[in-house]
Amino acid sequence: MRLSEIERDQIAAASRPLLPERRALFAQAVEVALAGCPEVGAGVLHRTICEVQRHFFDPPDTARGKGAPIFHRRRFR
């Protein structure tokens, strides 16, 4: 399947929250999923990225104080 440079950039941007060692597999999985689509537009690409990303994303374990810190919004009155 031939993807445009913009589409490849969108896949690369969606891979940034993933662990570095999983990014290439994620991009490959997106391309495989898109190969089954008769036509690829912006909406199809977005939905496919979201579906595939769910299988590759491991959220940080914040319950035990590990992972990224949780920031709270300051309330304005």
C-alpha cells in the first residue's frame, strides 16, 4: 500500500506515546490494517490509528507512584 508523506507523518505522530521498541510494529500494524480498506481517507486513517494504538499502548502505572506525574489543573474563580 502506498501512503502519502502526510499519512506517514500522522502514523509517526501517533506512535510517539508508545514505547520506542513498539513504534515500528505499530506503524506496520497500521499499514496492514489499512491494506484491507478499499479507500483510505483522513477518517479511515484516524479510526485505524486509534484502533491499532489501543493494542500497543501501555499506560503508566500511577497507582504505585510509578510513571509520569499527574498534574492537577489550577481552579480559577
